[in-house]
Amino acid sequence: MKLSQSANASDVAPEDRKAVFIDELRRRVLSMALAPGAALDELALVKEFGLSRPPIREAFRKIAAEGYIVLKANQAPRVTHVSHTALRDFFHAAPLVYDATMQLAARNSTPETVANLRRIQNRYRNGLSGKVDELLYLVDELYIELGNMANNGFLIPSLRRLLIDHARLEKTWHLSLTQHDSLRMRRIVCMLHDQIVDAIEEHNQRRVSYLIQRWMRVACRTAYNLSATSRWPLTQGSR
């Protein structure tokens, strides 16, 4: 649920407005509409979403716990920074967490959960020529569904945190590419996820592990090249 530009925020129930706010703020961080390290204007958000300060601050605490923003006493909330250290930590942790998550998803898969994955993939495939941001949200949705299938309380928080920088890294790739190469990248990602879903449906944990590890090696090399050419959106002053 999203507020349209023509919608009156007062016409939406407060709890719904709070849910809309949380979802929209997550999306803005993932797409880098809110840049890494950017300060959030609480008063502007109060006006935009028709919420009072207490629910806005409750929402801040929730998404801060998820890793989207950072809260510090007597300072405006800020979008989580991107740094060389964060980039390094991402590529140390992501192959482990993604591998474990997808292997458990393969072990636990049912026809119903695989059907959910395929529905997300079909939406991704149908949107290949559309906006990059919408595809980023669908990748995030796919991996969250995989996390739910894994059903491991230790993995899910780590997975959610990794997906924030996963989306920002992927957005940076697309910004550095020509339109033709960006479309090619989308098709490769779609093909990879199709293969992963096929392996999960077959309960083939070894195949899932091979696919994700191979993809992470490619992603690591790409991120290194972006960082070396200053295309990775490092927060100024953070390393």
C-alpha cells in the first residue's frame, strides 16, 4: 500500500499510514533515493505521511533495528553509511548467509513456497525493461521469501541486513552501465534466480550452493572494480 501523490494522508488510518511510511522508507534506502549517510527530516516526513512524531519515531526504531538507518542521541536519524569496511564485511558475510539460507530453503521447500518464488520471478521477468528500482524491490522480496522458507531465527536478521547493501550495490552496477548492458545484467540475474528456484524445487542443496557461490565471486570482482573507479557510493569521509 502506498500513498499516491493525489491522496490525502488524513483519509488513511494511522496504523496504515505508519505501515506505508515504514515500507516507503525501506524502499527509498534500497533504491538510494535516500543516499547513504543522508539525514532524515522528521518534520518533513510527519507532513508527508500525515503521522505525528511518536509513530514516526517508533518506525525509526524499527527500521534502525533492521539496519536501514542509524539513531544517535541528539542527532537526526541517518541512512546507514556505506564504507570500504562495510563493503569488505558484506562480501565476507553474504556468501555464508546466502548459502546457508538457500540450502535450508531447498531442504524445506514445498510446492506452495516454490509457487510463491515463481510468482516473484514472473513479475521480475515481466518488468525487465522497466525501472531498475522496481526490480531491486523484487529481488529483495525474493530473498526475504527464501529467508522465510529457511525458517532459521539466526539467519533472517543477518539476511535482512545484507539485503540493504545488496540492493545498493546492484543499483550502483546499473548506474555504471549503458542501457544495453544494464538490460543484459537484469537478464543474467533473472536466469540465475530461475536456476536457483529450479534447484530449490528439486531440494538440490548442492546445486543451490554452487550457484550462489559462483554468483558471489562475480559480484565481488564487480564491486572491487566499482570501488577502484570511485563508482561505489561510499559515504564521504567513511572508510
